[in-house]
Amino acid sequence: MKTGGRSSRRFHHIRSSSEPPATSPHVNTPEPDKSRSHNGNGNNLAQMPRRTGAVALIYDQGGLVREGDNLHGIIVAKNVGPQYGLDTATRGQFDSAPIKSYNQVDLDVGYTFPFKRKQLHFDVNVYNLFNDKHLIGYGGQTVGPPSEALYFTNPGRSIYFS
């Protein structure tokens, strides 16, 4: 059952003439590193982060309060490296819409206890624990002058109970 947050991506307008402004805290505008391109011809492929990674801390303990119960918790920290959005209107499949790297932390806590020969399980999941709303994708541009870049943002914190 979903109890909070939004699960859909949001579009955000960032004003620009041909590329995102350098003043945005979430957009990289430096020249692409041609020596480390993904496809060997000097262009970085779109939607291919330089790096991705995750680390998790897992806690699982049974018998805390009484026989047959269980408490568990998982916290996961993820990092998605810098990447370029796909802008087929202007540059094809390559590096025309730079996006900064971002981090996200998710949390899951649950408790199981015996109840009348069965087990009851309660669980709380928090997606995007710190409500980080960095840009995570490029959605294209608006039509007409002035053209505005459209970006996807992380949808923000969502809390689920089960």
C-alpha cells in the first residue's frame, strides 16, 4: 500500500538557448572528455553513466523479544555517475545534454512476530530517504523560441507500508 510520495517522474524546465545553463547546480556543462569516450570516436553515449555503484548495510536479528520473532533492516546507498541525456533532435545519440552524478539512499525496516500459529509481518520501505531531487534524465526540449530543456528529476521520497 502506498502512503506517501509520488512514483512518477516530473519534468522541470531549465531555460537555455542550446544547452543547459552553467549556473544550475545539477547540470554539468564542461566539454566532454574525448579521450575517455564510450564509443571511441570522441562522443560519449547518451544514458550511459560513467560509473554506478551501491553499498548496503543489512541487519537481521531473531529472538529479540520472544521466540520466533525477527527484526530486519536494510539501508542501501546508490551512486550514479555523470552521464549525458539523449537528445535525438539536435545531436543524435551522443553527448549534448550533460547530467551530474547523484546519490540516493533507500531504507527498509521490518518486524515479524508469531501470532496464533502464524506469523505477522510489518514492513516500512522508504525510497529516496533524504528526498534528493537531482536531475536524473533528459527529456528533450520545448518547441519554439526560446527553446527550453526538459529534464527528469528524482521523484522524491516515497513511503510504503506493508
